Amino acid sequence: MLSWDQTPALATMRRCRAWVEIDLGALQHNVQQLTQHLGTKAALMAVVKADAYGHGAIAVAQTALSSGASWLGVATVPEGVELREAGIDAPILIMGAVNSAEEVGAIARWQLQPTLVSPKQALIFSEALGQRSGSPLPVHLKIDTGMSRLGFDWSQAPEFVQFVQRLPHLQIASVYSHLATADDPDSTVLRQQQQRYETAIAQIAAQGLAHPQHHLANSAATLGYPDLHYDLVRVGLALYGLYPAPHLQPTLLLKPVMQVKARITHLKTIQPGTGVSYGHSFVATQPMQIAVVGIGYADGVPRALSNQMSVLVQGQRVAQIGAITMDQMMIDVTQVPNLQEGSVVTLLGQEGSETLTADQWATLTGTISWEI
């Protein structure tokens, strides 16, 4: 029996205040653009970690796969299990490091494919899998070519591959690395990483070791460096219609997938000299009509956008005023006629010729669109 707070009516009430809209048609368009850009040489991995960057992992994964992606990438084991429980059977790469026998068991049970970054970790996997019956587990070896995050040192990659190849219950599926500066117009560091990576895989091949798949490119390298596509590319941000850097925009026509909207909950008129919100960081200099909008920093709108951001109301761009509060913000609607409680406000998205993007928020707050 459902309690009152679990009823469909309450779920609808929650969505009435503020919500996101996900355009799966735009996602399909982006995947198709990316696969056409890759041609037939490289496969596309859709990176759906962090709930597909907030877009909803299951729906995004299903749409991406039906539109041309052939792999999925996640950060954690639970993220991979969630996709399997939804009936998704495509290859899923766990890109984070796993170190417990319990997680190894879940990986094997749900047929996920882990990343190995050290001999110690490889031993944990081999020993844990020895307690189970079944085929060898496909594993992906990550080497560090300059990111200084996860990965075995690139100069010792052949030794690492040889060590893993000798362990029972493991089958090497790929050797890969990750780029640190692919979104920088200066390609010096990127080319250094490429050289290290190609040296490592050449040494692996020269020793007659496993000849697995190779992958290096993230969204930025996928868009900007076709010579780095190899067998597979791992695309996150571009999947969702955003560009890793302005100079990459001419490469493909991508469409933002997410819109953020909320409703006006109250309208009022204030007089000159009236302060708005906590701290009175905004004070009216003339009579104004302001609207209270039911969304705030608890919903993911950075408080640092206070008095800086704009929103769209009836196709007009209007200013947000005063400090953004936990679940509400105020906007100046003096020049927008015929508003009422319940009118929709667009925080991210497009109305008519006006567009508000995550990149704009990122610039105003000194961060990156990934975080937004």
C-alpha cells in the first residue's frame, strides 16, 4: 500500500515547482553526428556516469545505443548494475578503480568490465574470481601518460600487461589512457601523451603480448583530433550537446539535451529603496514588479549566480535579482506583461531566439559546464 507521499499526485506536485526536460531527439541527433564523424573505424562509447551528467542514465543509455553507440561508460559498479537491471546488455566499462572482492563479485555477476590500474588490484580480481566459476572476465588496463590520476606508469606498460596476462580468470580487452589537456588549443601536452601512449602500445605489440583494443579520446579529442580515435572513443559532454571548448564548436552541430524550468509562485510590486533577498545585495532604484520563482541552490542553481544570471519569461530575457536562496529566487519582470502565478520560467534552454546555456552559467561562476 502506498503512503500519501508516494502517490502519483504528490509526484506531480513535486514536478510543478521546478523540473528538467530532456530532449531525447536532441540526444539522438548528437549521437548520430558523432558516429558520422567517426566513420567506420572507431566505435562510440557513451559516457553515462553521474546519472548521465544529470540527464537520466537509463533513458540516455537506451537512446544512445539505439542511435549508434555500442559501448557505455560509467564510474562505479552501482551505476553499471543500474543499467543491467534496466535490461541493457551492451558492454559497460567501469572507469573507476575497484578494490574489494564484493565489488568484483558484482562485476562478474552483472557482466561488467572493470578498469585495472595496478598489479595489486589485478591480484584482487584474479583471486576473487577464482572463487567463482565462469568464463574469464574482460578487463581494461589503464596506463598513466600524463593525467596523474588512475593508471600504471606508461613506461612500464609492457610489464603490467605481461603480469595481468599471466593471471588466471582475466582476459585483457583493452589498454587505454586519458588525456589531460585535449580541450586546450595548445596541443603540446596532448601530443606528448599521444607519443607516450603509442610508444607503450608498440612495446606491448613488440613483445608479442595481447593485442587488445586501444582508446584514448575523450569528447575534446573526438571532436578535434581524428588521429586519436583508435578503436574506440569515450564521449561524455558532447553527447549532451555541449562543447569542451569554444574552438571545437565548428566541428559538429550539437544540440543541448537538457532544459531547466520552474514556475512563478508569487508576484509583487516593490518601491524604490526596497532591498531584495538576504543581505540586500540588490536594492530597487525605481518601482518594479518582481516574481518569486520556485527554484534555488538546493535544486542545483549556484548561489554564485546571484545578481548575474538571466532567465527567459515569455521569450524575454530578464534579470535575476538579489541573493538566490535555497529553494527560491527573485526576477525582475517589470517589462513582461500578463504574468501570473504558475507562469513558466526557463533557466536553461531556448525560447524563440533567446538561448541560455550551461556554458554561460559556468563562465559567470568560474567553473566548467561539466559541473553545471
